[in-house]
Amino acid sequence: MSKNLQVTIDKDSGFCFGVVYAIDMAEEILEQDGYLYCLGDIVHNDEEVARLKAKGLRIINHDALPSLQNEKVLIRAHGEAPETYKIALENNITLIDASCPVVLKLQNRIKTSYDEDEKILIFGKHGHAEVIGLQGQTNNEAIVFQDIDELNKIELPSSFTLYSQTTKSVDKFYAIKDELIKRGYDVKANDTICRQVSNRYEDLNDFARGYDKIVFVSGKKSSNGKVLYDVCKAANPNSYFISGSDELDSSNFNEGETIGICGATSTPMWLMKEVKEALEQF
């Protein structure tokens, strides 16, 4: 018997403009050349990566870059460290630079701070592509931390400039700044969080409250996906995290329920539509 679920996709979910820009650029070149190298996953979503690989996208890691010559290589929205541009120049590699403008602006600010001999702290995820690019602006001297507790084990300079990965929570950034000032440090805070992402926290909060159940669709590697899912879960405890329609469990849904579907800034709309179709078949 059909469960007759009423399913709605959040109109504000899906790719942010930085990701749209990178994917559009990649597709244009793939159509023209039949293949294109990309430094790291173009987006933190396995399903979208697989779709583009089928069109000829070749994902390579940083270790493989120096072995390429005379090729085109896409830089994704997360941006890159100066070293990448240096290698490209030496190897006659044409960089298709799809770095997000918000990330580029942040890189420039950090570089300026570093050139002015400021000590730099970056609130961000260790090993994240964007953070590696940011650290690269400081000759890898910036202190990166994911949580304020990490700083208890580190001897910090008495004054420093605080930056943030662009997809972090605004509230958490300001809470960290206030706590550090309370601890007696001289903190110059630079709020460089992308408002297209941070506005989603508020919008998602409202969206999640409006349905019986929430299905949040995101790649497991997406740090912004984890944060946004937590927003949903806090607003609506009946929230489920999935990466694709094959992870749906029909026993989680009851007849006639309203279901809201939403996702990360790296979740393609076609994937959310696929999940909607699957739910409607229960």
C-alpha cells in the first residue's frame, strides 16, 4: 500500500554559486576537449563526481601534479596554495581557475596579514582543501584549529588576527572570538564567512520545522553538510542524513507524512530530485 508521502525540496538547497561556477567551467571544457584534469574532488559529493568522471573529468591529487606537462588543470572552488601555481608555471600547465571569489578574497586578506607580520589563527577543518590553500598564504605558519579546546594545548602569541574557513558557523566564530578576548588575548577578528552559506543556517532552521520528517542529502566528505545537518537535527529531531536514495529506509516514514528534502552547498539538485521520486514511491 502506498504511503502517500507529501514531499517538498527546499528551494534554497543545492550548489552555492562557487560550485556552480566550477562545474559549469568543467563541463564547457569537457565538451570541447573530451577530458580535463581536476586537482582533488571538484565537489564533496561522490555522486556528482561520478557523473563528471563519466564525461571525462580526471581527478588527480597534488602528488601527481608535478608529473603533468602541457595540460589543462581545473582548480576547484576551494582554491589553492601558491605552490600549485608555481608548479603549473614550471610545467606549462594551463590552470582553469574556478576558485570561489569569496575564498580568493579571504586568501588575499590572509596574505596581507602575513606580509604585515601578523600572527594568524584560522578557525577551520584540518586537512580541508580550502584550509590548505589558506595556510599556504602564510607559508604554513598559521595556526589552524577546529575547536577552541585545541588551543588549550598551544602557546598562543599575545596578539593575533583571527580568520575563518568560509563555510563555518558565524555564531561559533564570534563565540570563539569572545572567549579568546576573555582569556586576555588581543584579537583582531576578520569575519570572512560566506553569507550565502551562513544564511542557509537560518533558512534551514525554518524549513526543518515545517515538516514531519527531514531527509538531508549530502556527501559524507562535506564539512558544510555536517554543519547544516546539525541545524536540521536541532530544529527537527526526525531528521535523516543520507548520501543517496539507496540509503532511504521506508520503515522510517508513516502514511501521509510531510517530508522536507534539503542538502549541502555541494549537493546537486538532480540528486535531491532522485530522493524525492524514491520517497514518493513508498
